[in-house]
Amino acid sequence: MSGFDPDWLALREPFDLAAREAAAQALDVPAFAARPRRRRGPDAALQVLDLGCGTGANLRALAPQLGGPQRWRLVDHDPQLLAVLPIALQSWALSLGWHAERTGAGLRIEAPRLSLDVVWQQADLAADLEGLRLDDTDLVTASALLDLVSADWLARWIARSRAAAAALCFALSVDDRLHWQPSDAADDEVHALFRAHQRRDKGFGPALGGAAVDVALPLLARAGYRCATAASDWQVDAAQGPAHRAMLAAMVDGIASAACEQDPAAVSRVRAWRARRHALLAEPSAMGLVVGHTDLLAWFD
Ligand SMILES: C[S@@+](CC[C@H](N)C(=O)[O-])C[C@H]1O[C@@H](n2cnc3c(N)ncnc32)[C@H](O)[C@@H]1O
């Protein structure tokens, strides 16, 4: 879970989806989508820009909730993820019995009550925030990105979005909550190191990590946005089968590796924590993890 390789993104996607479905019920996404649709007219495509798209998980989660005609522009700096993106989108659409075909520069997906024109582009959002075209964009969205950026980058992005009259949807920002079942005496120390590691520079300046939504809310209010948030927590439970067990193993390893990198003096205690967690996973006994995330919608009237 240290990088953003396609396997890690695929492993987390079902947990992201379940978490976002729970949040969507509290957030009323259809009402959120209705505002720009009213401005544009019911038959015009909603123009959506997805930042840090990876292999397209945000589109797969959000597009069905938005419904109707949509045109998505997906942006990432990683060419490997962008190479996987059209394959992942096509197989997602086909698995749902929808029609998907490659167009010249992108992909077209047709489904009942949903039509999607999708294009993608490689761009470094940290290096060239101002270079990304925003005119004619109704909605800027990102999933699992806000906690990677800095307060300065976010303030500049919000200013640009407001100037373009774009609504915002930031899904799955971590919020520092981590609860293991059962707990371990070293959880607090390991979690503190992990949280500190999440705030290291990820290319955008000091990362917001678990403070992302708390920092975003006043910035958005000052820019004139109205906001709503809802918890979108991962619920991981070893008793639910192999996918959950694989996710738990990846989380144990990822947290341990980040914690060791953060404080080499704590390596022996972190490794012991990791070994105890893996030993529990190897038993039929229950082990569970809740990872706190928050989804955020921002709009203006
Ligand atoms: C945690 S992943 C989330 C991917 C996807 N949105 C999802 O939910 O599965 C963060 C994404 O941000 C992208 N990213 C990180 N830094 C970036 C940058 N400077 N410019 C563009 N994309 C970036 C990564 O390549 C990765 O795809």
C-alpha cells in the first residue's frame, strides 16, 4: 500500500465502494448533481473532471450515482495506471451488461439511465496545477487524493474551482481514525508513526493526511461553498472471507512499513506488532479493522 500500483487500487476498490455507498445515503448525491444539471439543461452532458484518477475507481463509484449523460476527463501523472484505466473501465461496464466501446481518444459507455464519454490525460497536478483546463467543468472530483495534497495546493485548487463555478466532490479522505479488533498494546505508537508518515510530502508539499477535510471545510466556506460531509469508513473483517483477509494483511504490512520508515528507532517494536497481527490473521479468530474516511461535497447556490 506504499505506492499506487494497480493491484493495491484493485484490492481496496470493493472497500471503497461499500464505504462510499454508505456515505452517499447521507449525502444525497442525486440532489447534488441536480444543481449543475439545472444550469446546463437535462439533455446536456454533465462535465466532470477527476483528479488523480488511478485506474478509474472514482468514476466507477460516482458516475452511476450522478446518472444521465456525463463527460468525464480523468487526470493522473502515472502512465502505468493510465494504461490500465481503459481496460478496467471497459471490463467494469461489460461486467454490468453495459455497452462499452473505444472511441478515437477515449471510451463510450452506454447503460440504462447513464451514458458516459470518457477521456484521460497525463498531467502532474503538483507541478502544473494552473495548466489544467477548468472552463466548462461542472464538477471537480477526486477520491483518495485530498489527504496527499498540501494546504497551500488545496487553497489554490479551491480558488480555481470557485472561479470556474465548479462543484466539488472529494471522496475517501483519511481522517486519522484506525480501530483494530482486538486491540494491541502497541497500536497507539504504531498508529502515531503511521499518521505522521501520511503527512510527509507526497509531491504537493506537506501532506494534509488525516486533517484533510478539517482543513478543506473553512477554505471552502471562505470561497463561498456550502458543504456536506459523511463518514465513508472501510469496514474490514477477517470473518468475511479471503478479500477481507488480504486487505487486513496489506494494511498490517503497509502500516508497519510506513511506521518503520517514520522512526527507525521503533523498528523492533513495530516488527513485533506486525508479527502479532499476522499471527492473529493466521488463526480462525476474529480480527477486524475500521479505517476512518470522510466524503465531502461542496456546492454553491
Ligand atoms: C490513492 S490513489 C487514488 C486513485 C483513485 N482515485 C482511486 O480512488 O482508486 C492516488 C492517485 O493520485 C495520483 N497522483 C499522485 N500524485 C499525483 C500528481 N502529482 N499528479 C497527478 N496524479 C497524482 C496517483 O498516481 C494515484 O493514482
